[in-house]
Amino acid sequence: MNYSRKELITTDATMNQMRNSIHILASFMEKNEVSNVRERLRIMGHNIAKTYVRYWKPTETVLISNLKDVITTIYQKVLNSTITVEIDELENFVKVQDSKCALCKYQYDDITIAGCEIILGMVAEIISQISNNSSDSSSILLDPLEVSESQAYGNKTCVQVFKYKLKERS
């Protein structure tokens, strides 16, 4: 069956194929000494987000007051994950803890990269795309910083860290 991109957004799909594909891709790139694997995975996430927001957005504006809810909705609707979000307003950090990461369910011995690098890029870009198209100068832009923990590394959860800034200061 052929689905349009808009139809694909509304379908339920298992992440097993995506997780396996990312593992194979990361393993291939590391074995062939491809540089910047982490950045390449984040770019994949950015590109996914640029297409995704054309068909679905959790909100029209992302502000500090709704940032936690927007991130939670993205993880829930796109990745079927229930997460906890911590916002450090002094340092402008956002820390997302995901115990059911769609892309890092298993520890792999043959790669040193977490599949959720893609998620880091995707979530940051979805929020930045929404804010870039918002007229609200208090909108939030999100930058991916790091995957500080990952089930792919043997941790119990995946933890993605972002840095946020106000659109007017960008």
C-alpha cells in the first residue's frame, strides 16, 4: 500500500525496523571510519522534523510556559514515549529522561553512538521550526547538546539534553 506523508503521520508503526536500521547504519559508518557520525544522525533528525512539522505540530507557539508540555507531546505522539522533563531556567537547559526510548532499547557492543541522537536533532528542530514560524518574540528555540545517558550504552534510561534560548535573542 502506498501512503502519502500526511497519511503516514496518522498511522501506527513499530519502531523495531527504525531502531534496527539505525544500528546497522551506525555500525557501518563506524566500521568504515565515517567522520561525524553523531552530527550526521542529528542532521537526519533535523530533516525528519522539517518534513514532519508540515503535517503535524503540537502547538502554534512554543514559550517557556508550555515548553515542558510541548516536548512531552512530541515524545508521546511521535515516539510513543512517556518522559520526564526538567527545565533549568538559570542555565537554560532542558533535560529529557526517557525510560522507553524508541531508538535505544538495547545495548550494542559494536557501536559507540546512541540512536537517540536522531531524536535529539528531531525534537530541537520541531520546536525551532514552530518558533521560527511564530510571530511571538518570546518563542523558544532549542539546540541539541548531548545524549548524556543511553540504553545503547548500558544505562537504564536515555537522557537527552538541550539548550534553549528566546527567539528575540537568537
